[in-house]
Amino acid sequence: MTEPQPEREPDPAPVRSEWPLYEVFLRGKRGLNHVHVGSLHAADPQMALHHARDLYTRRNEGVSIWVVAASDITASSPDEKDPFFAPSGDKVYRHPTFYQIPDDVPHM
Amino acid sequence: MTAATQADLQAHFDQTIARDRRIEPRDWVPDRYRATMIRQIAQHAHSEIIGMQPEGNWITRAPSLRRKAILLAKVQDEAGHGMYLYSAAETLGADRGDLTDKLIDGRQKYSSIFNYPTLTYADVGVIGWLVDGAAICNQVPLCRSSYGPYARAMVRICKEESFHQRQGYELLMTMMRGTQAQRDMVQDATNRFWWPSLMMFGPPDDASPNTEQSMRWGIKRHTNDELRQRFVDMTVPQADKLGVTLPDPDLSWNEAREHYDFGAVDWAEFKAVVAGNGPCNTERVARRKAAHDDGAWVREAARAHAAKARAS
């Protein structure tokens, strides 16, 4: 899944966008998750939904849309070296390839 | 921030670039990378938005309902491309309203190609064929830009540009099967747009001081001259097939280079148009400003409606 881009770097210029920012997620077709596709500005969630339809589904790219106010998203740090993800780094035994099974054992 | 931390961040950034991984929003980046990226994305976004005008002028005068529906869809796509790109610029901390202001008061540029007028309906076809063709040449490598949100916007845009180019070429093929007057219109439009299309790739490499840094950062993948050559090589056979002559007496196949040689671009004209002295610079910006000003009451009304809905 594409990573959401909710938090912004502090802007040196004063922020003066007239409508708040919404992040847009699309379900491409039934059976797939919603995926982040970008953002847009709208006065309210309903308008955000309409704008998302016009902006991100002009060619049947979606069967379902979520819009989320960017300010409502809580995100982890994007830095891959962040210790936040460290706990899963040393647990190789969680992966099937950790286990040696002879090749002639069937259906494994 | 301590010097050591700063060095760590720089090292991590350098390593990400060296491994050809993508930079994502909120990653630490050098100030110059951020500024360059915002400028590049904003200029691209502005080009899409201003790019609606030359062709938009013809929507009410399209020769058939079919052509009108196609042109409407195309111009709507250009607006969409502008929005994807403003969205990408905002992930770097740019503010959309601020970018609009910078376009309107001339502090940020857009592609000089849109400062040329569209005199006949053949121009709609030639813009699709040559201008969007050149844009595709420029943009396909940007799908691998080191800045993730920009690269993803470019993937989406490139898919849609393909429709733009093909509808233009099909329009021209139709006109070439028509009357002599229609064929003359296609040739005339080609004559006017050929050289400005070559200018879309930017100044020659020896006059493009930022190219080297941009290539090191992975925000530019080929030099201006490489892309220009690629475009010429792609376009010559298309012109032959169409039956138009590209207005360059020096255009010829070079067996040794396995590329087409072509004549010198008039860089003085390019500089003049970029500096604001093209045929339509003033008109384009004035119209963008008028649209923005005329929309002020709509933005305000929507805000008031949203506030009222929240309160109730």
C-alpha cells in the first residue's frame, strides 16, 4: 500500500489555504484494499468526496472512495531506521523460510 | 540540531539516493533538494493549469460533438494533472494558495509553449501530437524521480497523456484526408509549433547549469539534449506518415550517429518568451488571475456552508 502523506513539513511561509486538505483513498475494484492516491482541498468532507471522484476516478479507477482530513491522520515517522520498527527486525523465526525442511517432504 | 545528527541525516539521504530508493514526505532532505523539487513540481503544475487555455479556447468552436467531448475530456485532464502536482508539492511543505499567488504575480514560471496562440482547430491536433508528445518524452523518465509523490503523480499523468497524443494525431489524420485547405491548416500549425516544441526540453546542455546536480539527486534522468534528440527521432517518421513537412531544412538522418540531425533552435526566442515577451504571456496570466478572482465568492460560500453544517 502506498504510504499516506498526512503530516507536512513546517512551511516557512504562512499557511493560508482556504479549504482544508483531505487525503484520498481508492478501492480500485472489489476484492482490493483502499489505496492512498493523493490529496485535495475541499470545504467539507462531502465536497472532498465529489472532488475526489472528479480528480481521481475519471477513468473508472475506483469503485469506492475514502476521504480523510489530513489533520486527523496520526502517522509513524517515515524514517526506515526508526527504532519504532526495530522489534520486528530480529525475529526471523516469524518467516517460513527460517525453517529447514527436506525437499522431499510434500505439500510443505 | 547537533552537527553529528545533521551529518547522519545527510548520510541517510545520500544513501537513499545512491540505492535509487524513493524519498518520501517527511523524510529529511537538504534544503536545496526541497527548494528545487518544489520549484520543479510547481512549475510543472502551473504548466498544466495554464495549458488548459490554448485548447480551452476551442471548446465552444469544436467542429463536431465528438471532437467537443474529446477536447473537454482533455482539458479536464490538464486540470487534473495540475491538481495531482499541486498535491505532490504540498507534501514538501508548499502551500497551494501560495503557489497560485506565485503563478499569478509571475514569481514562478510555466512552460513557455503555452505562450503561443492557437489560431485554428488544427492547432488542437498539433498540440496533442507535438506538445503532448514532447511532454511525454520529458515525463516518462520522471516516473522514476527520486521524490516518491512526484514520481507517482507522473505515472498517472503519463497514462493520461497517451490519450492526449493519440487524439491529436487522429484529428490531424482526419484533416489530412480532407480538403486542401484543411491539409494547409495542418502544415501551418506544424510550422508554428515545431520549434517551440523543441524548446520544451529546455536550454542546451552546455547552458543548463543545474542539470548535473539534478541528475545526481535523481530528479532528472536524462539531459535536455538527450530528450530533445529522442523526441526528434520519434517524431520524424510520424510526420512522414501524416504527410506534413517539419519546418527544418537541416533535418536529415545521420547514418553514423543513428539519429536525425536537426537545425539550431532559436534560443533568443526561447529566452524572450520565458522572460515574459511571448505572444500570449500577459493574456494567459491575466486569465488565470481572473478565474481565481471570480471564484473567490464560491470558495467563501462553500466555507460558510461547511461552517454552518458543522454548527448544526
